[in-house]
Amino acid sequence: MRLLVCILILCTIGCASRVVRDSRVYETEVDFTNKIVTTSSKNLKLFWKGRCSCTSGKWGALMGAGLTNAQCQEAGDIVLMVDGNRWKWHHIMARVNAGWDVSEIKDVPSWFDPNSPPEIPPLSTLCEEE
């Protein structure tokens, strides 16, 4: 009976788990992710030249481009998210959520508010840029 009680106590209490992070390693990982995202956004813009455009006010694939409207729209959404400060907000929040104080983070823009992510512009704004 005592053994059963001990097993039940151990199962319900469990072991305290701890995650030990080296802040330099974590920062390197966050910066690595940022590099991939920002570089991919630049490459997407180059990729869609001559393949995606606005037709009748909607962002989509050009005839014979080998892409679908949905693929162009997805690429457009990603670029707008990255270029429109939404990614920058997430990049900063990765540090904030890991325990950094905003004052410890380099190059925080004046518009940054941890409680209010920037809006992602609608796809139609790509038509305005053309």
C-alpha cells in the first residue's frame, strides 16, 4: 500500500524540469532565423519579377508564368509580412519572450510595442507599388 501511495505521489508531483539556455547561443539562433527570413523575402521579390503582377487590381500570376495565383499571393503575403515590419516585431519578441528587457535589445524601432504587433498590409498594396 505504501509503495502504491509513493508511486502515485511521484507520478502527480513529477520532476521539476529546467531549461538552461546560453543567451549568446539563443541570440545566434534568433539572428540566424532572421537572416533566412529577410534573405528569402528579397529572393522572392526577384523570383516573382515577370511571373506575378497585378491584373484587374488583384495580385496573381501572369499568363504562362508557370505559377498559380495562389502561389503569387502566398509569396506576396510573405514579402509584405517581412517588409511591413511584422517580421521585425517577431524578431524582437523572440528575445522579449526569452526574458530580455527591451532596453537590452539593439536597434529597437520607435514604433515597437510588445503588446501590439503591426498589421500586415493587404495584398492590394503590392498593386500600388507597381
